[in-house]
Amino acid sequence: MRPESDREIMPSSNPLNLRTPISSEADVAALSEEERSLLSQWLADAVTYPAPARTARVERRVALVAMTGAAVFLVPWVAWLSSSLPSRHASDQWGLAWTGFDGALVLAFAATAWTGWRNRQLVITALVVLGALLLCDAWFDVTLSWGTGEQATSIVTAALAEVPFAVLALLIAHRLLHEVTHYVWHLEGRPDPVVPLHRLPLIAVPKVHDLG
């Protein structure tokens, strides 16, 4: 009997089957684009992922509940802060706060540069973190300098440096994620159009009804 690894995919009158048997790399190379796509989809569908451990499922649920609860809780919290916080506040650690924040910004730039130059997948995460920190930097620079002699400088810096850099970082992250999605989508032989990112499920994560 032929080993499982050499088992041929035999022709059939079914239009969803391959026309020629596949037993070598040359056979795959001889397939049409449509046939290679079909073969890729079959192979992707044949892959089985082990069910996540019960602890992993519990951790996921706990994390999701915590994130949802935080989003709900923060709505009244922000409303209360907007009406209760004083317009002025003195801090003895003002310098430490900004030095620490700018230090985090330096680390974000360095991580983005390192992962980018080395073509690491983590560059997407680094770009998102960098973009978020730059937007926070612009927000606090402008709002905390409002009505002072530094207001104009903060607005110009935010408009010409921080916000454009943030938008660029987030756009690059989105483009890279989009390219990875397209690569995996077509690697699995899925037909166009590719599902939009906001509707794409997590890769290799079981469906909700499989997590019970």
C-alpha cells in the first residue's frame, strides 16, 4: 500500500476535483492557478488545531469580561472626571512624569526601527504602540500648554510632527496587517474578495461554539 504522504489525488468528473494526480512537487507546479488554489484550500481545511486547554479558555473569557467591564465602567468615570477635576493642579513629579513618558516613546521608536530593519512580524505591534504614544504625546502637549506661552509651539509640533508620525505609523501597521491577511487568505486557496479586517476572525482560534 502506498504511504499516506504519497497518496494521489485522483481525477474525477466532479468539477471541484483536480484533473491530474498529485505525487510530486513537479505535479503541483504543473497545476493551473485555479487548481493550486483549490489544492491549497483542501490542505488548509484538512489541518486540525488542538483544542485550547481549559485554563486558556477561562483566561480568555476572564480577559474579555474584564475588558468589557472596563469599557462600561469608564463611561461614567470620564463623565464624573469632566465635572469634578480642578482646572489647575500642581505636581511635584511633573518632570518625572514627562521624562518617563518620553523614555517610553524612545523605546517605542527603537523597537519599531529594530523590528522593521529585521523584518520581524512584531513590527506591526510596535507601530501600533508608537502611533498611540505619539497621539497621547500630542494630546497632552496641546491641552496642558493651552493658555500659556508654549501653546503655539505645542500646536505646531503636534500638527507637523507628532500627529503625522502617528498617522504614518498606524497606516503602515494597517497595510502590513492587510498584506499578511491577503497572504494567508490566498495561501489557503480562498477566493477573492478577501474578508475586510474588521470582519476577519482570529487565525487558528476555534469558533465561539467550539470553546465550551
